[in-house]
Amino acid sequence: MKEMQAAPPGTVFAGGDVSAARLHGEACWFCGAVTRGLATAGSVYTRAAGEVRIWPVVACKTDQGRALGPMPNCAEYAHLGQSEAAIPLAFIYDRRFTPAEGPSALRLEHCLEYAAEAGMEVAGRWCDTGDDALSDDVRPQLDQLVGAMRTAATAGRTVVCLIASWHRLSRDASRQAVMRYRIAAVGGYTVTADGEDDRPPSPCATKEHADRVLAAVPTAGRP
């Protein structure tokens, strides 16, 4: 029997279902972006028939500085200690004022594609409609989403509010920051389907993260 080759120090296992673009350094390892400036992020390895192959990978500007890790939807990752709690649970949010569902359906598709590529599990979709979609104060569906995120976070899950763009929360920067603070306050973070996010620097920095998001909110608009 052929001896299993050891992985070099300083590399991480690439996981399964990894796109060729990621492995060949043509797309961001974390979000798959190919249009933003890409820079070296480190190396990952794959293993086939006992042979180890090293792949230099890159990261976009948004993800530069993040620690490399394997794709989270991979069985071997679980063997390396990945638990269900570490797989991000995505809560998709949207709002639409008009009855037409076409644009909203496209945004949902964009979010679902991002979640699949990022290895996220989708918890569901919440969408405020009509006058609620235009209000920055009355968002019943967002309220339900935050409550569901709190429940999942309390159970130990990594929770994410996934939106098509920042404007899905609000076009007003201060009100948008308030909504992001609500999400951060229950232990989550917000990410767009274009790969932008406000995640904390480490899993232990939830309180500091919420305080940092809140600091961007004018005093008069704080919850």
C-alpha cells in the first residue's frame, strides 16, 4: 500500500467542491470574486491517491487578511474538526414596495448562489413589502429575522444576515447602521451577495463588533 504523503506545514486542506478558478488563483478563495483586485492569500492543498498538491490562492480586497480555511461543505473538513456550529447559517433578507416580484426573485437567486458558493446553510428568507419596505422604523419581517438569528446564535450557530446589497436594509446610512447593529447585537453579522461584510475580526469579538457598528450611528438615531 502506498504511504500517504503528508501536507506541508503552513497549508490548509482545500476541502471538496472547490472551483478551478479558486485553486488556480483566478478568483478570491473566500468569496469567488474575479473582478476586484486580487492578492496572494497563502496556500492550500488537495490530496488525491495519496499525493498532495499545493495551490497558491488569492483574496480580494475585502477578504485580504482573513485566515485561510477549507471549503466548509466538505466531508473531510468535518473530520478535521468542523462542526455544524461552524457552518454559517444564512438568513436572507429583502424588501420590495411594488407587487412585482421579478427583481426580488433575481435578488433572491443572487443570494442563494452566494450562499451555495460560500458553503452556507440557508435558514430561510424574510421580505418586507409595501409600506413596511419603505419604512426605516417598522420592519416586521426584519424583526422576525433578528429574532430567529438570536435563537440560532443562542444554540451555538454562526449566524449571518445575507442581503443582495446594503440598500436592501436602507438607503439611509445611519438607519442602515442601526439595522446592522441589531444583527450584530444578537451575535451575527451582515454580508452582501457581492462578498462585502461587516463580520467581527474573531468569533470572540461579538460585543466589540456590535459596539463598533453602533459607533457609526448618529446619537439621535441610536436604538
